[in-house]
Amino acid sequence: MTDTAVIPRVGDPAPDFDLEADDGTRVSLEGLRGRTVVLFFYPKDNTSGCTREACDFRDALPRFGEMDAEIFGVSPDSAKSHRKFRDKFQLPYRLLVDEGHRLADAYGIWQEKRMYGVTYMGVVRTTVIIDAEGRIARIFPKVKVDGHVDEVATAVSEIAR
């Protein structure tokens, strides 16, 4: 992310995207108009926190379906990595490929991170809800996995009213 990037806020138009999904299809924000969209950005396929979060969204998918909300996982991993992750954990929603981290940059969540004394750039776990008109309805920054999906479902139900 550059210092001049404008990080979107609640009420702003959501940054546009057109990304490859794990199943080879293309997913665009324009193609999702009229539906509530949940983008959960996660750092890496097949890691413990990311797996728990992805499986929590999997298990809660019927709740989101009742609210006509579409769920997408987004990470910088390849489509091949996403397919393996999806198949291993039977994830019923599409995983979007952000290999160049352009969408993560657009949301300001590609940031400097530190683990075990090592500094590197990566995705800060974040969930964004986009309303049916394509505006950012809610942002959950620096997500803690436990209980997060319930928070998102509650927010989606409030937005859907």
C-alpha cells in the first residue's frame, strides 16, 4: 500500500474488483450488485487461524443464505492452493485469488506484520460487508477468529432489514 492510498470507510463505495475464483470463474463486484457480499480476507490457506475462520463460515453458511448474502474468502494464495484448501475442508463458497494483493491494498489491509521478531508484509485478517448497492456497510478490522462469524451474521441481518 502506498502512503497516498485512500482507505475506504463505512458508507464509501466498495473498491471494485474482478478476481479469479478457486473454481476458475471470475467474480466481480459489479456482478454481485443487488446482493449483500461478505469478503473475509485471510492471510494463508491451510494455516490454523485461517482454517478455523473458513470452517466457521462454512458451518454458518445456511444462516447467510437465509439473508441472501454471498460469502467469499480472499487471500493472496493461488487458485491451485485455494482448490486444495476448499476440497480438504469442504468449503461451499468460492475463494478469490488476490495474488498481487491489489484488493488487499485497496482496502488498506496489506500491511507490515511482525511474527517471531521477523517483519514482513501480509494480509491483516479483516472482514468487509458490502451492501446491495455496492457500498461498504461494515468493516471488521484485525479479526479475532473466535465468535467472529456470529458477529458478521448479526451485522448482515441488521443490514438486510
